[in-house]
Amino acid sequence: MSFTAISAKGLGKRYAIGAAKHRYLTFRETLVNAFSSSMRRLKPRSQSAGLRSADFWALQDVSFDIQPGETVGVIGRNGAGKSTLLKIISQITEPTQGEVHVRGRVGTLLEIGTGFHPELTGNENVYLYGAILGMRRAEIARKFDEIVAFAEMEKFIETPVKRYSSGMYMRLAFAVAAHLETEILLVDEVLAVGDARFQQRCLGKMEDVSNQGRTVVFVSHNMAAITRLCRRAIWLNDGKLVMDGSAIEVGSQYLNADVGGIAERVWLPGNAPSNTIVRLCAARVITEAGKVSPEMDVRFKIGVEIEYEILEAGHSVVPNYHFYGADGTHLFMALDDKWMQKPRAVGRYRSTGWIPGNILTEGLVTVGVGMMQAEPFMVQFHAVDAVAFYMVDNLKPGSARGGYAGKMPGVIRPKLTWDTRLLEKDE
Amino acid sequence: MVSKFVSEPANVIVPPERILKPRRGWGGLGLEQLWKYRELLYFLAWRDVKVRYKQTVLGIGWAIIQPFMTMVVFSVFFGRLAKVPSDGLPYPIFAFAALVPWTFFSSALNSSAGSLQGSTNLLTKVYFPRLIIPMASILPGVIDFGIAFVILCGMMVYYGVVPTWNVVFLPLLAILALFVALGVGLWASALNVKYRDIRYTIPFATQLWLFATPVAYPSSLLDEPWRTVYALNPMVSVVEGFRGALLNRAMPSLTMFAVSGVIALLMFITGVYYFRRTERYFADII
């Protein structure tokens, strides 16, 4: 019983840039072009060779195998080829090179609401959209109540969808798509919209789908969603497969490359952040065991370690760190207060600041490293984005999630100590 | 990575494999896929019908107004003023018997020509046999045709015209018109994906075609062999066939039907061929 659900071999897709820019021609233009290209043929060859270079490869030599029951995330920047890949797998477009072998029905959850007609009622759109996604009428009828209940649309199901809010629209569309019973489900960025509560239910539904042994391919920029939902991730960049491996590993590599942050950075004397008093040599993010790593378990202590040289004796030099969230929120600042009033001797130092476990929340954290003196206050230097790391919550016991898989908002996620007592027992 | 799947019992049915790769040739009609997606065909047609009756004031009325008003205009200008012969029939029913199939044909042609462009969203987001789109766009016209046909029957009663046994050929004639409309519609819709000015030529072409078809005048104006040559326009046989069967006139000759039938089939087959050849890049360039 060893078969693959999706097997891509040397997949490539070429687009003509000219066609992408103009998208379509008029018949007149084609006639004019045909005429001018026949004229061009009289001229030297080199010009027509130049035209070929206007092609661009949205996908190039991409190969992978996906086993049934796997949930695979596809990450990459805009234009990396993620959507092209889904379009090929879902048979919307043909590859230019290579081939994909697909076993099982493919259901696509692309840009929700495609195919909804605003004039029709919710009820009618459920049938229409279901048919578009490839469901049988009998199948839709059988699941109709379940779909409406999942979308929580019982009251408005006979209202034309043009009167729906965008959230209602989305809920109904997702509900239909989520009840597709295909062996393979392709999901493209649907979770980017909708309120937090609904997003969470979508994620839950997708987890159900993969628990049923069905294959899910999930395309997103949202690294957190991918690491939460997928064990495995495929990273595409400029149409090429950069990395294929565990979601956490790929995720952190992707963030490192994409954000420009790294877990360790070493500066040469020439370009190090410095002034006449102090020079930064290195910065790294380490686990409690001292291992440098771009990914940190939310449950454990995280160390930010710096090495620096004091070039001039007699000054107070206070290392300080600034922590930023993925969206740039300044999470907090910390400083090494032992050195506030203490002049330093010339030499090489190492300072490590430890963040306790269960403080930071999931996602990317970037660290700025600064040196200052307190009295009189003076900033010696500040290295913005010196290092970055990725906080991961694997839903293992001991995190503030307590096994809860939904969205936990907030910039930090401390684990509180709880004290609950039964005050009075009602019989 | 060891997936949990491995530990499951080995009695899972292995689904059939599909290989997606660059396609060569045209791969036929793809009837199997069309059959699989027949319900989508139904739902898309159903959507068009529903939406039309929800959005418009006159709803069903449009199916009658268009051929009826054309009939009135033709009767006044061609029948009354220009005194165009009408094979000895009252001009209004002479014209209307032709306008019913003609309107069916021209609206099918117009809606299929723009159908792919109107479904850009679906084409770029979801897979289904692309032929469904132009096919579905034609179906709502069948309802209009039915309604207009009822009016035609009413007029026949009014003018006291008794149909002949030839009415049994009417479905065949309607299918002939459908094939011509679909053949040209497939060409136009596929071309329109690539060349956006095709859509604008269709109403103009339909108008020219109307005057190249004996709707406002009888084909008896032409003598043989030209009348048979005339049948190269398949709509000639359709329109004259309708008149012959319903209004108790001579049917077009078998040769004419043969010529029209061959041309219609040719239009349809080349239309499907061109459509299937080009559909692979619809999603990329539409």
C-alpha cells in the first residue's frame, strides 16, 4: 500500500512576460505583429533571440512526493510560484515541463467565494458553489444542514448573498468547501481573512481533514499557521524548491533568509557596530544547553549572548537588548544592571541575558543589541536586528497553551500560576 | 518522516492515478469528464436562468419581446412598405416562424462567444472541463425558445394555419441550429480569450448573418442551383424547415439539408478542436 498522493517530477511552468503584461491581445495587434515579425525575419537573427528571453519561469524543476495523509505547507514570498504549483496540481493550468502524478480527487479551496453569485440566496449558492467544487447534488443535499450549521448561517440562508457581510460570505464559502470529501485538499491563503474565531475553526476543520487520512497541501505566507498545522513544509523561492523538510526547520530557515535575521552573527573589526570605547564582536541566540538555534521552544529559557571588546578603560558600559515582534512591536528592553556604575577594564567580554521560558509568544522575534552608559546617559552604539529567532509552540505539555490549539492573541504569552478553589459546594 | 498513515491497515483503496503533463494534440471531446461534471452544467445554466428572472423587471417577457418586436418591425417595413413576398402567407406569421429559431440561434451565439470571458474567476480558480462554460451559456436560451414557440403556436391558431406531419422534424432542426451556434460559439469564445476584439465583431456578424438567412424574405426568391448553394449557410435549412413544417409550405430539399448538415457538423467539429487545443492556456492568459 505504498503509493504517493502527489508526486511532482521536474515540474516547470513558463510564462511569456509580454503576455503577462498585456494579458491579451487584440486581433488587430496580432495581424500587425505577424506583419512586423515577417519583416524582422529579413534582419539578423540576434533580435529574435532577444525576444525569447522575455519568458520567465514561474516554476522550475520542482520535484517532491507527498504521501496520503500528510499535511504539507508551501511557503515562499509573493511570486515564488506557490499558487502556480497549486494551479498545476489542481489541473487549472498545464505544466510546461515535467509532470505530476496525482492519486485521488482534488478539491481546491482557492480565494473563497469564487463562484458565488450575489443575486442568489445563501441556499442557492451552497448548491452552486458545491457543484463548482465538484460535489454531486445529492452529496450537497445530504450535507446541507451540516454546512449551514458550521457556517452559523441558519437565519440568513434564504437571503441573497449580496446582503451578506464579507465575513458571512466567507464563512458560508468555507463551510461548503470544508465539506468536500476529496482525498486531496488544496488550500490557498484562505485563513488570511475572517475574524480570529472563524480562522481558528477553519484551522480546526483542516486538522480534522488531515486526521481522516486525507492529504492537505496548504499554501500560506503565515509561517505560524504552517508550523501549527503542518509537519512538513516546502519552501519555494523564484520558482525553485529551496528546502523540503520538517515545517519547523524549513520555517526557521525561511524566516532567517527572508527577514535577514540569523541566530548567530559575527562581526569583523572593520564593520562591527562600535565606537572608541567598545566594539561588538558577535551575537547569538542560544538554548539553555548553549546550542545556537534559530528556533526556540516557548517553554524553555532563551539566551541572547554577545561578545564584545572594551577598547578604552574606565567607562561604564551597559549591554542592553531590545526585543521586537514579527510585526515590529517593541516587546521590551532589558539591560545588564550590574555594570551601571562600574568602570570596566580593557578586554574581551561575553554577556548573556536569559529570557525565562513561557514569556514570549509564537512567531519571529528580532533582537537589537545596544551598548550605553547610564550616568551621564549616552548610547555607545545600537545594532538594529542583530539576531533573530523563531518561537515555536509544539503543543507539548508545559506551554501556556495547555494543549489548546486555537489562536492565542497578544504580544507575550506568560504562563500564569493559577489558584482556583471551590468556595462553596452546591448540593 | 514516518507518517501515521503507514500504520493503518493495508485495505485502503488506491485511487486511480492521473498524470498531469504538457498535453499534445487535442484529446477528443473529453466526454467522460463532461459526463462527470454534468451537474455543474445544469447548475451554471440554472444560475443564469435564476439570476435573469431575479434581476429583470420583465423576466420571462424578454423571451417574447425580442422576436415579437422584430416581427412587428419586419412586418411594417418589409411586409407593408417594401412588399417583400411571403410565399402567400400573412407576413407576420411568415416572419415569426423564422424569427423563433433565428433568435434562439443568435442569442446562443452571442452568449457563448462572451461566456469564457464572463467566467474568468472560475477558469483561473477551479478545474472542470472548460467546454461546460459555453455549453451552459446556451441552455437558458432553450427556455426562451420554448416560450417563443408557444407564442408562435398562438399565432398559428389566430391565422388558422395547420401544421403538417413534418413537425416531427422540428427537434432535428433545433438541434441543427444548436450545433451551428455551438460550433461558431466555441470558435468565438476561445478566440475571445486571446483576442478581445472578437466579442465586438459577434453582434455585427450576427446581423449580417440575419440578412444572409431567409428570415425577412423567402428563399424561393432564388432559383436552383443557387438555392442549394444558399444552404451552405446552415441556418437557411433551419429557418425554411421551420416554415415548411409549421406553415404547411414545401420543405427544403434533402440536398439542402445534407449540405447544411455537413457544414454544421464541420463548424462544430473544428470548433471543438480549436477549443480543446487552446483551452490549456485559458487560465494563463484570460
